[in-house]
Amino acid sequence: GLGITLETDFATSWSKTENVRWRIELPNRGNESPIVSNGRVFVTSATNDGKERRLHCFNRADGSELWSKAVTIDEEEKTHQTNPFGAATPAADGKRVVVWHGSAGLYCYSFDGEELWNVDLGTVGHIWGYGSSPVLHDGRVLLNFGPGREQFLVALDLETGDEIWRLDESGGSDDRDGRMAGSWSTPVIAKVGDSEQVVCSMPTRVVGLNPTDGVLIWECSGLSGKNDLVYTSPLISEGVGVAMGGYTGPAMAFRLGGTGNVTETHRLWRADQKNPQRIGSGVIIGEHIFMANAGPGTIQCLTLGTGEEVWANRGAGGNHWGAMCRAGEKLYVTNQEGTTIVLAPNSEEYEELAVNPLGEPSNSTPAFSDGEIFIRTARALYCISKPAK
């Protein structure tokens, strides 16, 4: 969940024809991102009305579809035209793949497409739909369910789907005349001292939980602004976390650790003035945060210790819904026009290395695996690869 790959040898430049190993048309658009695991590439799609939601499995070698599994739902589910059904990225461990279809349920399949289990967690009810993605950790499936009448963090057994623990949170309101609330944040696993913790941004606070039993270890307040909305995942560095509200909401940094309400003792800074719209998550590198924003579509460098802006640039233009990724000494981020900007993690100035347009809308984050980059647009799935030597 850190947005960092340990691999470094990826293509820097491409187009719809250059450095494309394969391109596969997809039946419907979606805001989820592709994942790659054990020779498979997984993406989701859904019909425009959301009545059918599907998980697709492709052969990473040539893009051929190995199987797809559909789930149907009769009830009406809210969402927004900018967030079509099929908004949650799957998670896989090389043997099993888990996908969340919102109100249609959480499903687990084998890599051969056999359904292993499914769980109905309830109804998502927000005018902007759902968007948090499941995370696999130590034999568990972790999910930030909501927003809607119910919002909760839940852990289920990966083998059986049985619920292990649940932490209820204040639900999500989509009352436009009142105060809107909700979290679409995907949990991350953070090393805190000698232990691991589940860290997630909720509508008004960041929480740290014990992944074994779900006990709330600490909380840090400060995400509440004009509304209580958050879309990004927490950013984690050495002993420090950063959380950012959505809809121009506040941002804050905090020291990891402690117990109980650590707002007064661990919060390092809070910025609540003139923040851009933030949907995709950023990356922390050393003493700086690199962030691509959704409106205005600036790429920013912020000082980790204070939250102050070092520089901001419109780059190739367009707004960004996808998260930023680091591969060696390069940063990659795809904007809503389907253009991937490659830049250097230069904390002194904006240093653009390449601009790669595909000419197809995209709200997704690229996946990096074995020297190849997988990009999901509204129309297709791409495998980007350097020319064979």
C-alpha cells in the first residue's frame, strides 16, 4: 500500500502503438485498477445500471481472457456517473482472488475461476458509490465497508469468508443540504515499532488497529472539514503517517504509535486551507510527499515535516484520480485523459521525464510487474513493455 515497487526497469515512453505488448478491449468502463498475480491479470467491469458486475481473469503473457465471473443484483444502488460500478480493485495471493462488488457482496475465487465463498456485508448507500478495495494480510481479508447507513472496518478469514472482527464507524451521509460524510479509503498495513497495524482514514479520523483481533489501538482526529469525506489511503513513512481529506478537506501528518486518542501528542501538523481535491494517493520519499491532485490537477511536492508546498505544476494537464507510483528514480501517474506522466522525484523543482497519452479516459492506477506496466482505461487493458533486447 505504499505505492512503491522495488523493480526499476520499466518503459518510460509509450503510445497506443509504441511499446504496447498487447491491448485487450474491455466490455465496460470501471474505476478499479488492474492487479497482477501468478501469471494472471485481474480487472472488474459492470453494466451501466450495475445489475451485473464481473471479475475478469487474463493471461498476462498475451492478454487472452481465461475466465470471467458475473454477479447479478436486483436492488438499486446509488453511485455517480464519474464512479461507475466496478470501482474496487481486486486482491490476490497467487492462489485466491477476492473482489468486492459493493452491495452485491464480497467474493473469493480460485485462480481457475471456481467460486470458493461469498459474503453479503450489507448495502452501500451513497450518491458517490463505493470505492475502497480489499487487502489481503496474514490469511485475512481486510475491507473498509461503506459509505452508507453503515460504515465499518472488517476482517474475514481468507479460506472460509467467516468474519473475524469488525470495527463500526459513523456511517456516510450524502445529504447535500447538510453535512456529507464517508470514507472510500483503502486500509494499509503499517509497521509500527515491532508490530503490524491496520491503518485507515475514516471520515473524521485515522485509526490504527490490531490486525489479529481488530482492537482499536489509537486514533488521531483532524480530517473533519466543511464535510467529512476522505478518498485517499494513508501514506506511511518511517514512523510517520499522512492522511488527506477529500473535497478540499484537511490534510495532516502524525507520528505512528501511541495508544488511545493521540491527537494532542502525535499530530505533527494539520493543513485545512486551500487544499485541492484529492482522490488518488501520493508517495512519501525521504522528507517529501509527492501528490497528484484531482482538481485542480496539479502535481505537488510537499514537505513531510510541515505540510508546506515546495512546488506545484500542472504537468501535462488534466485531473488525476489514479494513485502515484514510484519505480526506482521515476514517478508514474495517469490522469483522467489516460495520459501517464513520468517524472523524477525531485524535491527542488518539477522535472518531467515523459508524457504518454493513450487517448482513452482512465481513473485507474498502473500496476507494475516483472518489467511490464498494466494500465486500465475506460475501454481497454494495456500491457506496456520495453522492446525485447
